[in-house]
Amino acid sequence: MSADLKLRLGVNIDHVATVRNARGGAYPDPLRAALMAEAAGADGITAHLREDRRHISDGDIDGLMAALSVPLNFEMAATEEMQRIALRHKPHAVCLVPEKREERTTEGGLEVAREENRLAHFIAPLRAAGCRVSIFIAADRRQIEAAHRIGAEVIELHTGAYCDAHAEGHLDARDRELASLREMAGYAHSLGLEVHAGHGLTYDTVQPVAAFPEVRELNIGHFLIGESIFRGLGPAIAEMRRLMDEARS
Ligand code: PXP
């Protein structure tokens, strides 16, 4: 497979920090997990520094920036505090995500269309600092067009609704979600945007998304960290990598 066609796997290590924080100490260390993920074939590491620091901490970001050899995809809300942190570190990529304190995880995509002006100004200095700016959005034409207009280079399509429908056995809804992800991946690509996807992906749901030729990267966390309890982190990642490559070939 040529390097151009290879689908990148970004491993999200947030939930190693969730387990660490359950006891308030230093173990297990997300940086150690990130280095193991790198060794197991992750093409990048993703970490979400939430406003409430419920999992990843500022110190984790310092450690990742200092020690990783693969790119860091820094997920953050579009706030001034996070912009300052991103500009200090200048990670390879910044992925803007919506954030609500009361949510358990990132529930929906970012509302770009309604906040176009503010977000255009928000991402300009990040782009000037050399970060690739990605916007996490639903598979919605209006949001894709707005992301394109504000100067984002990448969109990440939210696969959560597709994965939830699969898990709940709503197969018609799952297939509708998948069809809309496929169509919107094609549309975003036709505008010149690089297309990523993620949220909720598992061994059961990854292959149909991995098969979309326009998708260049998947970001996967919760399932891989959970599966590592049973198989170990390296083998859990290796199996995801195998399924992605199989879907692609
Ligand atoms: N992509 C984005 C933008 C996310 O916010 C998350 C969750 O932090 C993921 C991917 C990974 O989702 P999951 O942990 O469900 O695999």
C-alpha cells in the first residue's frame, strides 16, 4: 500500500488518565501508554485537555510534547485559555471540539456555522504558528462548508451516532448514519479538506469507515484503552491496525 493511501491511526490516551485520576496519583502514566502506542504502530497520539482537567492534565501535555516522536493531535475547546496553551506548545495538529461540563464525552460536533466569525479569528493565530487546524463536526454539509470558509485544513467527522446505532442494534439508523458519513467525507474532500473520523469506533464498527477512500485518519481511544485490559495495549492497537488495513485493501 502506498504511503498516500495508508490510513493513519491516532490513538487517544485520555482514558489512561481517567484511570490514573480515579486514585489521584501518577499511575498509570498516559505518557507511558503513548510511547507503547507509538511502538505498536500508532501514527499519532491524540489527547484532549478539557477545561475541567478531568483526564489529561497540563503536565501530560508537557510530557507528550517533549517525548513523542509521532505527531500530537491536541484536542481542545475554542477558548482563550486553550488557545494560549496551544500557542505555547505548537503541536502538530489542533482539533477543535465542543465541550460542555455536564457531558460525559464529546457528544456532538462543533457548531461552526453559527460561530463562523469568531472561529475564523480563533484559528488564524494557530495556523500562523504552524498547527494544522482540524474541526470536529457532524456529517452536515453546512458545518463542512463553514469549516472550509474559516480556513480549517482538516475536518474530523463525528462517528458517534453511527457507533451508538450499531451498539443499540438499530441497523437502519446505523446504515443511514454510515451513508451520510460516506457522502460528507466525499463532499469535504471535494472542497480540498483533509478528512478524519472518530468517536466510539470499535473492532465491529471501524471497517466500513476505514473503507472510505477520502478518510485519511481515524482517532480512537476509549475502546482501545478498554480492550487493552484484556489483550494488552500493543496487541489491542495491532488488531485495530490490521482491521483498518484490511478494510483499505
Ligand atoms: N475524535 C475526537 C475529536 C474526540 O473528541 C474523541 C473523544 O475524545 C475521539 C476522536 C475518540 O473517541 P473514543 O474515545 O470514543 O474512541
